[in-house]
Amino acid sequence: MIAVLLFLFLAQAQDGPAARLNRADEDLARGRYREAVIHYTELAAALPRDPRPSAGLGAAQLGLHHPELAIGPLERALAIDSNQWEVRLMLAGALSAVGRNERAVA
């Protein structure tokens, strides 16, 4: 019985949010942006107080050349943690790409 519980715990840990976030980060790093979007979208819903899934989703959307779809997730990531200069940079680039230069500078 203990072995079964341990197995279930380990199986869940291997597919838990941390493991899924690592997979999404790996997809992003390898340029598999569509897969990363799927993972980050699920993680952003599952971890609403963690800025990393939203930031990753924004980065993946930028990788797919969809700056208009990157803005919302990047803004959410900054609303959770405003001290992320990399996210601020990505947001400025996305805003500029869609012609919202006045917001990109602010």
C-alpha cells in the first residue's frame, strides 16, 4: 500500500506544475513556440499568482510573431511582479510592434 502511494506521489510530482513549467521553458528555448503556448496557457490558469507562465506565454507569442497576443500575458506577468525588467522589455517591443509606441515608452 505504501509503495502504491509513493508511486502515485512521484507520478504526480513528475507531471506537477514545476515539471510542466520546465517542459514549457524547454519548448520556448528550443523554438517550439506552439507547444510552449499550449503549456503556458494551461499553467497560467493553474498558477494565477505565478508570473512565469504569463511571461512565458507572452514570449512564445512573440516567437510566433503575434505581438498583439503577447501584450495581455506580459501585462498580467507585470501585474503579478512588476520587477521583471525582461518582461518590461518584451512588452515594450510588443507594444511598439502593434503601433502603441506611446505606451511602449511609458
